[in-house]
Amino acid sequence: MNLLPILEPATDECCAPASAPALGPEEAKQQAVVFKALADPNRLRLLSIIKASSSGATCVCDLTDPLDLSQPTVSHHLKVLVEAGLLHREKRGTWAYFSLAPGALDDVAGILAKL
């Protein structure tokens, strides 16, 4: 005697629905700006140079030689990092000094941990 297994009736659902995303659309858009800023090797190098500075702030004039880039290019990269909230800019006379925004790197790590 051949016994056939009893099959459950088919349903329209293939699996349980996905849970709500950890990031809403606006927060995801804001965080993408940060990751886009970090996605450039020159910007990562700028962050590492500024972070390693013993004074806590680095003059834009000291950032062109290590990257072998022109001052306008370095200024553009710094502007992107400032707009992403990763750096602070302070004007001192004719020079601009850059420092890490307090907690910015911890915030980036927190974004990843939250996903």
C-alpha cells in the first residue's frame, strides 16, 4: 500500500512579510550623504590627517601636499565633509582650519550598528 503525504493547501503568501525598515526614508537620505562623503579615498585620507593632528585642527594649507592635490580640489573635498557633518570649519584670518565634528565618527558607527 502506497501512502502519499498529506499536502497543505497552497497559499498566496510565500513567506512572512518583512519587518519595518530601521531607517525611514528621510533618515536614510540624510545618512546616504554621510556615506557618499566617506566613499571617496581622498576624503578618507583628509579625515585621517585631521584626526591625527596633535592640535585638533588642521589648516587647509597643510592638506594639499600630503594628498598631492590642488588647493581648490582639497577645498571641495573639505566642503563635502563639512556638509556631511563630519568636519567643522573655523576661519582664522585668511586661513580655514578643520577639525573633526565631536562624535561624528561615533555617529557613523552607530548608523551601521542600527541597520
